[in-house]
Amino acid sequence: MSEPILIAKTSSGNTALELLPQMANRHGLIAGATGTGKTVTLQSLAQGFSARGIPVFMADVKGDLAGLSQPAGENPKVAQRVAQLGLDGFAPQAAPVVFWDVYGETGHPVRATISDMGPLLLGRLLNLNEVQAGVLTIVFKVADDQGLLLLDLKDLRSMIQHVGDNAAQFNTEYGKVSAASIGAIQRGLLELEQQGADRLFGEPALDLDDLMQTDSKGHGVVNILSADRLMHSPKLYSTLLLWLMSELFENLPEVGDIEKPKLVFFFDEAHLLFNDAPKALLEKIEQVVRLIRSKGVGIYFVSQNPLDIPDVVLGQLGNRVQHALRAFTPRDQKAVRSAAETFRANPALDVESVITELGVGEALISLLDAKGTLGVVERAFVVPPQSHLGAVSPDQRQAVIRQSLVRDFYEKTVDRDSAYEMLKARAEKAAPPPEEAPPPLPAEPQAPGRQRESLMEAAAKSAVRAASSQLGRTLIRGVLGGLVGAAIGGAARSTRRRTSRSIW
């Protein structure tokens, strides 16, 4: 079994609170008010997972987590805490890090295809109402049935226009397509593009295997998404992380109970995921969180307030680190009571009072034991990470990026034939030739308002319908609407799929 991860020690140093790797995929919560030490806890946990060969994905919303890539320097507060807790053998050490950035400026570009993301998540991103979301679902269904790949925003715009221009043709088979909904979706896409979302959609799409790597020493790679700029578009941020989570759920095989997770996924600013989310989406998120642990993935939500997490999701989070909460308002007081009630009681602690008294770097901690039973809550000091606390310099960041083996792949965009090019080619083929065509031969009499098609035309249409039907059967969408497995011979996904390997 993997060595337990030391998270904290009591003030006396006599009681060590350790997270068991085999229980790490039972998920967790890191909560606390601003400035109480959540970032240090996050960094310490990530380094602990990495040291045991467990890859990590985390979003860096303030730029502080980049310090994981550098060994700790001289820091009086860290030295004081090390001495206080009696951490023998504490030595500065960096973790293997890969930086990612949707905008491609402070890390490798992160991309997803429109087809992969699916209509449900895009509908939330575009803030569509129920009717408009239904039309977007029709657009995706038509594209799937006709084998039209939606890779980037121009593909989706072309497909929406195609469905809108031919609404009468699709109304009977797929449902009503209103011009107002088509217009609303197109306006939403324009606003999305102005926010820089066009950088997110396209190829090469992110390969999940690249998030689950180890270095030459067997340490798990810590994948850090630069999110300080991304946070200016909160829905784009939360939708991207939710897409990544759903991709892991849909595409990883079942592994059951394993010695340690295949990946630990930290979802910082978790309230953004649940804010204004419709009930249907919340139910699907709860389903993903509940079932993804069987895929070997641990999800850790990070938030200022436990009330930010719906009860159905909160109940799935077995490992808890609760930093100080403020009780200035009735809602704050409710949060304190709620947080206190979720812990297994410790007769020696008045948890509700202690939550408001905790110092910086101090927390109430409750972890699962080897049988999956929730341990009693303890008041303890979080151990500091062995890596640098705080941001890194641009030169240090670029040095890490240059050392990454994926640097030459994601930086080069690919724009292959997809819905935009295919629909454009159809339109050009259907357009009449510039010169005057010879007069048609006399036709046989036929019923008014109906044109007879030739045998060749009928055969061609039949072949297209058969091909489209077959393509539609090969395209399977999962819980959150993303594509599951290979689609159209793998064409709808990234042009490259690699087997798992060491990234250094």
C-alpha cells in the first residue's frame, strides 16, 4: 500500500492526521474564509499526492500555486511551523509541473472540440433558456446524424445557420426550430468569442492521457491551469473544469477500489460550478461525482463556504479540511452551524465555537479510515509544503514550459475539414453555374408540386441517408452531453491519441 499523506499535526505534535491514498478517491472538501490558509493546504496536499505517484490537476486562480514547480526557499514562518510540529527530514523539494493556459500565454494551450463539449455544457456557457437550449440540442443532433464535425466556433456558427435556413426540413423530424432561438444562440456565440472563448475550441484537443503522467522518479505530474485571466469569465472557467471532469468520467475505464487514485482533481472556486445551475444539470453533476470514484478519480472541491456545495454533492465528500469561518451575518452563522454538524463529533471539541477561532494555517480535519469510516474531527496545524510558497517569475515559468515534452504539440493549431468546410462545399456545389445551362429535355407528366428524382439521385440520397444513420449510431453522448469513446473512427476527437507514458 502507498504511504499515507501527512496533512496536519495537533499543536502538541503528538497526533498526526494522515490521508490514506486508497481513500483519496472518496473525494474531499477544503473550505474556509479568505486568508485562512486554503491555498497552502491545497499546495501541501498536491505535493503529497505527487510524491506518491498520483497525478494532480488544479486551477491556479491567483497565481500562487505555480510555486509547486520550485523548491522552498528561506521562509521564517515555514521554519517556525516545521519546528513546532517536529517535522523531521523536512527538505525543500519541487514537484514535477506542467503549466496549461486556455489563452496559450502562460502555459500549453488547452482546447476542446465543440462536438466533445456537447449541447448541455455549451447551453450553460451561452446562458440559454430551455427553448433555446432545445434548439441547440437539435443542431448537435443534426450534425451528429449527418456526420458533420463541430470542432471550433466557425463550425458551430455554420451549423446553426444551416439548421436555421432549413428549419422547415428539420421541424418534422427533430422538433420546432424557431428563428428567434437561432438568433439568440448566434448572439451568444458572438459574445463568447469576444471573451476569448475561440481560443478554447479547436484542435488539437486536450488528451486526457497527458494529465495522468509520472516523472522519471515515479512522482505524479501536477497539472496547473493558469486561471487568473480565465476567472474574468466565470462561466467559461466552471464549464471548462466541468467538461474535464465529465471527460474523465465518460472515458476512463472502471477500476473499482484501487491502492491509489489515477488522478486527483481539485475544483477551486467551486461555488461557480453550482451558481445558477439548473436542476437537471445539478443532478448530472451529482451523478458524475458519485460514480467517478469507481474510475479511480478523486474530486476535491475548494470553496470559502460549505454552503456553496449542494447537500447531494457535499454528502459525497468524505475527507474534510475546514479552515476558519467568519460569523458576521445570519448566513455566515448558518454556515458555521452547518459545517459543525457535518463532522463526526469529538467530545473534547466544541466544533461550532472552534471554527470561528482557528488561526491561519489551522484547521478542523476529519478523514476516512481504512474501512471508509469517517474519523472524529481534530483541531490541527496543516503541514507546510516542501515547495515554494507564492508566485514564480516569468523566467522560471518559461523554463518549466520548455522542459515539457508536450510543448511542441499543443502550440500548433490544426484546422481540418469539418462542418464549416463541408457545408460551404455543399453550398458551392448546389449553386447554379455562371453560364446559361442548356434547356432541359421534356419531362414526363407528374403530379403538381412534386419533382421526380432520377434513379441516380435516388440512389445517392439513399446512400447518404444510410451513411448518416450509421454515423448517428456510432456517436454516443454521455451524461453531460459530451462524446463517449471514438466517434466516426476517432475523427471527432483529437488527431493524436497516445498511450500513457512518463512525461520526463
